[in-house]
Amino acid sequence: MQHTEQQTSSTLNRSGTLIAGATAIGVVGILTGAAAYIAALLNERTPTTITDLYSFSPFETNITGFEEITFPTVDGLTLPGWWLPNAHATATIVGFGGHRSSGSDLLGIGSGLWRAGFNVLLFDWRSRGRSPIAQHSLAYYELRDAQAAIEYANQRTPDLPLGVVGFSMGAAISILLASREPRIRVVVADSPFTSIRDVVESGAKRLGLPVRPVTYLADLITALRYGYRFDDVRPIDVVHALGSRPLFLIHGTADSVIPYTHSQQIYARAQGPKDLWILPDLEHCEAYFADRPGYVARVVDFFTQHFASL
């Protein structure tokens, strides 16, 4: 009888161990799957559709004299864009769109800046819009595209100061690039993130996932499959390098993609002239759409004021 009880106990222990092991494997599998999904969202391109190839252009916004242009990146891509020249311009503005954006998404603010008297350059990130397919990322590879755009704008107007206006990923890139590119004199950043890691952690928390393990695994997958780490992209760490150059931050309090606290943290680290425009109850990059004329006027005023003081 005692021997039978020992056998039963041993069997139950083995079964419990197997169940625990299977459960642990299942949990790891679920977490890995969630992390792989997040890494794919950051780094896989959206398939091209007809709307990417046949979207609005500056023609639809009545920009006279605009040019279809291309420029090369350091890693051998040729990016398409639009050059909006203004005969009376005293500065040139380069627009940086969001993670899934093409240049046409910035026609509203771009046209407004052109009408206000600036030269404007808009373009498609790699693997977006009309650009060639290349490794997609969240700001890491696109920083090369932004640098190439600055080089092109500087070649076209070497005697004029440069400014940048960016949205979401493009806002983060605006800060990253300006921190290393002294030719950028004024920065407007709408809904930037402090770091990729902070974006992923916020998203994992919102989805009810274990934040640390999912973020760790997503970072590891991104490194192994896409060639960079989350900590390679941290605008919060470099915004101080803008020094005395002006920074205008814009964010909505209802942003479910990048919490508005990211802009607050960046603002606290900025050392030069700075402005923080927090809009109540607005979602991600919704400020422009909530009041188009008012938004354009405020951005134009910021650029005009600070270019005049150079």
C-alpha cells in the first residue's frame, strides 16, 4: 500500500512538473509572439497601394512653381520629393512625416509654410510612398533619409538658414538630427517620443502585456532581425545638444500612441528658447486637424520669430 502511494505521489509530481514546464513554455511562446508582433509593427513596411502611387501633390494645394525632385541617401537610395520654392524666402523648411507617412501627408503644413514665405522640401521616407523599398524602421534608418534631405535643401539654398518640422517619428528625428546637425537652426516637433524603448513599454502596458519581458524580447528581435537596438534611438538623451537653438513642442493629452508626457520630458531637457503647446483631449498628431489655420499660424509665428533673431 505504501509503495503504491509513493508511486502515485511520484506520478503526480512528474505530472505537475510537466504541466508547469508546458505552462512556462506556453507563456514564453505567447510573450515571444507578442514581442515579434511589436517588432514587425516597428520595422516591416506596409504594402504599397494605389493611393501611395497616386496621391495628392502640391498641384492640388495650388503651389505654383513646385518641382518634382530626387536626392540620394548615404546608403545608395534615391528618394523622391517636392521642392516648393518661394522667391521671397528668407529660410528653408524641411518636413519629416510620421512612421507610416509619405510626403503627401505633409502637404497641409507644407503649403501653409510656403504661403507664409518659406522654401519647403517634402519627401517620402524609404519604403513609403514612391520611394524604393529598403529596410523600414522606427527612425533608425530614416535618420539617413532626413540627413540626405538636409543636404539637398542646403545645396538649393546654401545662404539661407534651415528649419525642420516633424510629426511623430519625424518629430523624434527632427530632434535627433538637429542635435548633430548645426545647420538646422529652428525645430518644430509635433508628438515626438523620448525613446523607442519608452514607446514600446507604453504600448505593452496599454495592451496589458508584461512590460519588461515583452520589451526585452522585442528589442532582441529587432537587433537580430533588423540590425539596431531600441537604445540607439533616444531623442531625450540628445535634445540638450540643440543648445541655444529654439524648439517648439506640440502634443495632445489624449495621445494613445505616444503619451504627451514624452514632450514634457523633452521640454524639461531642452536648454535653449523653447515652447510647449499641450492641447487637451486631442489624439496623436491631431492638433493640425483640430484647427488647421490656427495650427499653421502658430508654427509660422514660431519660425518667423526665431529666424528673425538669427
